Amino acid sequence: MRAKLIATVLGVALGVALPLNAADVPPAITTPDKVETRIGPLDFKDGAPSKATLDNVYDAIDFANAQRAFADTLQGVSIHAIRKGLQSVGVKDNEAIIFSELMDAKSLWLTTNADTIYAVGALDLTKGPMVLETAPGSLGAVQDAWFGWIIDVGLPGPDRGEGGKYLIVPPGYDGPLPAGGFNIAHSPTNYVMWFARSFLENHSDPKPVADTIQKFTKIYPYEPGGLGSPISEFLAGKGKFGRITPPIAAVFHEATGKVMNTVPPNDFSYFEMLNELVQQEPATSLAPELMGPIAAIGIVKGKPFAPDARMKKILTEAVAQANAMSRSLFMNPRDPDWFYYPGSNWFNPLFVSGYEFETPIPMVTKEGVKPFPPTGFRQLDARRWYFYGVTGITPAMAMRVPGIGSQYLFATLDADKNYFDGGKTYKVTLPKGIPESNFWSLTLYDNQTRSMLDTPQRYPRAGSQTYPSPAAEAAADGSTTVYLAPEQPEGVPRGNWIQTVPGKGWFAILRLYSPLEPFFAKEWQPGEIEVVRQ
């Protein structure tokens, strides 16, 4: 004891670190010889992993990276699937499709509607900036290749529905830009998608609006030094003297009734599609932290994606589990804050996450807009839920401004908290005074594809429009009841019935176009979707 004390004193005096006895080492910083984990028992003899443990742990690391790669890139693969879907029906980049008689259930698109006329196209920016001229009366957005919002167009955009010229600038572009005449937006990716919706004239006839879209929409390369560039800049040696040539109307392909698939896969081919996206875009188009897991599983810009048998097995298992997680979140959300009314099954996470999945939608009061403080964290479940089932994201989809845009409520469970059965008869009652200043609709979707439910009705919706199905009729008390059943119930008007398919699960979206204050104040609440007892 005396010798130990002397040694300790000398060690302290001389500043020499002495070895610790085993009893002096805090257990919390050590690893036991055997560790029980979710991936099985792991062996660490005196802290050193065995060969079997190394194999198990490295498989787990690769599996975790594959899981994160799926969760972080679902939106990018989704928009890439849309571009490939357009190409599959002969639509080239810088062309567009139009659903001039509305989108129906033949096309696989994530929760699109059968109420408005869609126009969609991809822009190729690899040769320089592109101009998109939009038609009056539309509303939409331009999205980058990772489904990031670039700019709104139409009603929520700077043209405010009057039609406008949008100049989309590619990454790294350092050439001249116009001083005026265009709404300029910069893309971090080489390819972008644009989406636009237009309302039917008098809520009944699509043809005049479809004609307007095709007449006014134009897509063409930007001519440096042309429109928007004053000649004085050229005379001062600061720019080019470009031509002003009449723009040519966009090439449109009719899409109504056309079969196409724009839904991303949930098998190994998901990672093959992700690799295509990584290869086509700049290496810096996604944050390094997000690119990390992608690179860790072998998807690297400029390198071939060639996983060996072991890695392919891991990726195949990982995407199956990642899809299962995403589908579970989508079909049966667990966050009570997502539900719009207390005790109700109607939900939408955007009200608590905002369009960037970080800060709730600002409150709009008589005193003005009152933003919520930033949370400082990404709501990952909300982001995953959204892109697993929805196409497009903009600030316009997440705002509490009465009379502008549209709002959505989802229902995946009935009043008894059960999934919807296509063989049963359900009803939902919308109380008097449905809070919309444009129109409303209720649309059904296939659980599997998250696309419109394919039935003999073709358009699985009911609403206040008279096209593409008769308008729903209100009862004497002003309420409107819609039935959801395989056969039209006796005595129920055609406009108050949406057909379902026995053996096929479905979910519903209630849309309010130009919603009014009673919706945001929650003074009006739709009824639950309930089984009709026979």
C-alpha cells in the first residue's frame, strides 16, 4: 500500500499518467464480450469484434445506409419516374402532355385529381436556360430533379394567373440574363419538371380551357441579348445583341385515357432509378449529408453502379422494408398532430410541417401573417408520408389564405378505425355551407398504386362540378351525402355515388378549391366515412 501511495504521489508530481486498474475503468465506456442486439448476438473479446460480428455489423451498416437512401431520395426518384413515364408514351423533354378531358384512372399518378386540366412537361437545361410561357388561369409550379420547389407559376406565382414568361436557369450558368420581361428562377439540377392545373369553364366544359392552355403555353430556349435585354448594354459592350423571334407554341401530347406509369418502384429497380438520377445531375445538386448514404451503397456520380451479390441482396431487403415503413406511415399515421379535427380520421400533415417539413403553416389573421418560429428539425415522417403518395410540393399547397389555392384532407380509415373495403357500402355527409368559393370534390384512390381507383365509372369522384360526372345533390337541410359502394344505392342520385371494387382497398381525399375561413377556423367539419349497416 505504501509503495502504491509513493508511486501515485511521484506520478502526480512528475505529471506522468499511470495505468488504471480494471476496477477504475467506467463500465459505460467499455463493450462486453457478448452484446445482444436487434441484429443478433455480437462478440467482442476484450473489445475486439470477431469475424462473424464484423460480417453482421457491416451488413447492418449497409442495410441502414440503404434505408436512409430510400427515405431521403423518395421525392427525387418519384419525379424521375414521372419523366420516364412521359418518355414511355413518346413525350420528349421540352414537350408536354395535356389531359384535355381530365385525368382518369387509366394513368398511374400519385393522388392526382379528376377535377382540373393538367399540363405537365420536363425541361432540359443542359444546353442553357429555357423559357416556359404559361397560360392565363393556371396554377402550378416548377420543381427540380429532386422535387425541390423552384418557383410557382400561374395563380400562386408572380403572374397571379394572368399568364407569364418564366426563365429557368441551369446550375453553373454564368451567361447574360435579361434585365426584365421574365420571371427568373435558378435550378440546381439539369432537368426540371413543371406542372400546371386549370379549372374548367363554368365547372362543366373542359374544351375552352384546354384550347387556351395549348394556345398560350410555349417552351423554347432563351436567346441571350434578346427580349428583356436593352440595346444600351450591347452598345456599352456589356452584352450580346440577340434576336427576337416569335416563340412557337409548345408541342402537346393528348394524355386523357392514355396508359402510363409515373409511380416509383419499390423493388431493387428503385436503386437503379436512383443511380440514373445521380448520374444525370451535378454531384452538388443534393446536400453532401444526403449524398453520403447514397454513395455508401455504391451510387456515385461518374462511377458504375455494380453491386455484388451480397450487396444486391441487402439492397433488395432494404427497399422492401423501407417501402413497408413508408406504406405503413401513409395508410395509418401515428402522429396525432396530423389529424385536422380532434377524434377525426381526416388528416393532412402539411398543417404541422409546412411544405419544407420543418415549420408549421403560418397563421393568417386580421392583423396579418403570423409565422411560427422555426423548429430547427426536419419532420421526416411527414416528408416520407407526403412523397410516398403525393405529386408536387409548393408553398401554395401549405397556406391558410382564404379564397386562394386548394386544401386537402385525407382519410384512410372509416369511422370505426378500419381500412376501407371495396365490397362494402359507405357514406359520408358534408354539412351545409361547404367552405369553398370555387368548388369541392371527393376522390377515391387505390391503396396499392395511390392512383385513382380504376372502376367502370372511369372518374372515381363526386363534387359540385357537373363534369366529368353529374354534380352531387344537396339534401333539404343543405347537407350533401356521398355514397361509396360497388353498386349505386337505390334512390341515390348518380352524382352522389362513387363506385368501388369488391376486394380492392381504397382511401379518399376531400378537396376544397379556394377554401374559405370556416375551414381554417375549423368551424365546419366533414362527417366521418361510415359503413352503411344493412
